[in-house]
Amino acid sequence: MRGRTNIPNRKDPIINGDVENFVVAANNVITKGDFVSVVRNGDYRVLDELQYTVLYKKLYDVVNKKMVVVAKSSGGVFYAFLLKQNSSGSVEIIDSISLDTQNAVKCFFDFNVSTNSLYYKLNVPSGHSDYRNIHKYSIVNDEFVVQPNLVVPYTGNAPTGFAVFGVEENIAFTHSSNYSYFVVYSVVNNQYQKVVTDISIPKNAQYVMSGDNCVIVIGEANNSGSIIYKFYNFSLTGSTGTISQTTLNFSNSINSAQTHDMQIVGNTLYLLINVQSNASSGSGSYWYRPIVGIFDLSENPMTVKFYNEFTTVTPSWCYWWIDYGDANNVIVHSVSRYETATYGYGVTGMIVLTKNEQDIFSFIVGEFQNITLTQNGVVGFMNDGEIKSVAFTSDYSSSTGTVSSKGVVEYSFLVDENEILFGQPTNFVKAYDGKGSIGFAKTDGVAGDTVQIYVPHNNS
């Protein structure tokens, strides 16, 4: 059912597929030889009924499609989730745990692929009893297992981000005053010491994340763009550490007001920047379009594999997010209710970037008005062309009323050659509408009748 059948001559159709039974959808009449589309069910599936805001996510097991997500509930409690796309294609929450944040308003998070562990630091004043603690949860048999805190003698300005990298659990901080700085702490004589001191990086660090034995920092370049810092090749001799650094300026059309999302998978950085678009008149709120950059971290300096400002994409009412689909596909998505205002309208958007044999990316865009919920975070999984977008939905109030949160919900999309389809296929067919074609009719029928449809051969 993944493929497509070329539109035949209605008078003399080419019989080149299997025959399956379908029901004619309401308000439709199907005549023998008619090309038909399948009716797709756009309902969502609820994974959790509480309302959350996503703070951090990391695809930590690419082969088995497992992701760790940290989210804050509407009640102010921080939770970590383990999500997995199972063999049937659906996403499930395989474990969750509340984090001991001691009522801190903000935390910093990172996941170390070398130790398979989630770490977090509370953003608390220097006099707080937890100021120098790094909390650690290892993933063991698909469950979070609490570990002893790492104690770091951190001093200086309040940190703006941190990362834990390598099997030795080296800890990197960014902090700022007039400039941003990068420092590293490592274990020397059984306790953490500062081993790399205050590497200067201009402007404020906006996003910090570890990769395969490296740390990536997204910063601001002179108020006119963004810059990527890569810190790598870390080594420790005695109580002194050395680390290499490369930088890359990649855009001059954005500023520090934007938000980021990124994933590091192997030696590839997938980066998304939300750009403010049409303002909703009189509300002071914004809609967003995505800028997407894909960078090769294996080369020094880093190289750009793909970069695009999606200026023609309809803005979303909510932020966009980026996820690794598989070895050849990247998902860029925003789940948002259809909404109108003085300067246009916002919809749910889905962009799929596909890499060919020459390592060049192309993309297709889908825009949908079917979804009625807004999100405070989206994660995505992909299998055999089918995409599962898991939205952490939020309440939204406007002059038109209130949309109630449905919790953590899963939406289905399908990449079918040069188009993206929303929803799961049903056993109903309708007259061909230019999308989701499945074949042509062998028999006639009106609404409610069962008809026979020629569909592509099922080679499985």
C-alpha cells in the first residue's frame, strides 16, 4: 500500500495489481475504471494525559529508535521519558521518572552517548546546597536508574549551559559576563578539577550538547547570525587538559531572539532555528518558519551538508523541531492548530529532507489544517516512509475560545513519493483527490457499498 499506480485510461484500464475490497465513503460514487484515493483517519493516539513542555531531547539509540525526552508538567514537575518506536510502528513510553529538581525554575540537561546516561544541573544560586552537583540517571534495561551525583567545584559566573562527554565523564560549562566562556572539569586524583580554563567565545551561548566525544555550542555572532563551536580531541595530562576548537558562521539573517533545536547523530549535526514570522495583530505573539542546517562534524573545519531558510513555508503557530528519521531522511515538523490572524494563518507543517547517493538533500513539504491542538514540543520517529510525530500538547486560549490539552499524543504521516499524507489509511475509498492514490476500481459502487479495487502488488 506504500506505492502508487499510474492513472490508467478509464475505458481500458491496465490490470497490474492485486484486488482488495474497500467501502465507498460518504458522498462518493465510484464507477468501474475510476482512479480512487484512500480515506485517511486523522485521529491521534494518546500516550499520556498530562500537559507538558519539552525542555530537552536526544535520540540515544538510533538502531532501536529510542529517545530520551525531558519535559516539565503544567504542575511544575520535571520528568524524564524514554520513548521508543516499536515493531508495529507506534510510539510508546517505555519508562518515565520525576526528577529531583528541588523546586528549581530552570535546569540544564545533557545526554552522554558514551555512558548511556542523562545528566542535569539545577540553575540555582552559588549558595544553594545543590549548586555544584550534577545529577545522573543511567539507562539500564530500558529504565532510568539513579546514580550518585557528580560533584564539581564550579566557580565563576552562573553557567549558561553544560555537557558531559566521553567515558571519563568530562564536564564542560559555558558561562558569560560580557563574553561567553567555555571550561572543562575532569577527574584528577579521584575528584573533579578545572583542567581547561575559560576559552573565550563571543556573545551568549544559546545551546550546548555533547556528541561522540565532542561538545557543540551554538552562539550568537555579533547580533547578525549564529556560530557553531565544536570542541573536540580532548586530552588530559596530569592536571592540565587540552581541547581543539573549530568555528563556523552559517547565517547572517537571524539574531539572538530565535530558539533552537538540534540532534547530534554520529558525526552529523542536525540544527533547526525558529525564525519569527507574521505577528498576530495586537497580541504580541509570533508565528515561526524554520531554518535548517546539516553539518559534517567529522571534518575540521566543519562543513555544511545542507542549509535552507524555508521562506515559502506557511508559518506555524508553534515552534518547529528537527529529528533524525533514518540514514537518508530528516524530519522537520511543527504540530499546530489551524489559526488565522491579520497577517495570514498558521498550520501544522511537515518537511522531509531526503539524501541521495551523492549525499545531496532534497525536500518535500506538507501543510495540514486537520489538527486542532497546539504543542509545547514535538519528537519524531520514521519507519519505512511512515512518520510518527509525538506532540506534547498545551492549552491555548484566544478570542475564539480555549483548546484543551490532550496530553502527549501521536499523529501519523506518510511519505508517498513526492507528497506527505496525514493520518492512517482506512478501509474507505473516495474519488481521486490528487493525494493518496491507491489504485482504480474494478467494480461500481455508491456510498456504503463494498467495491473491488486494483492496488499495487504487495511484495511482502
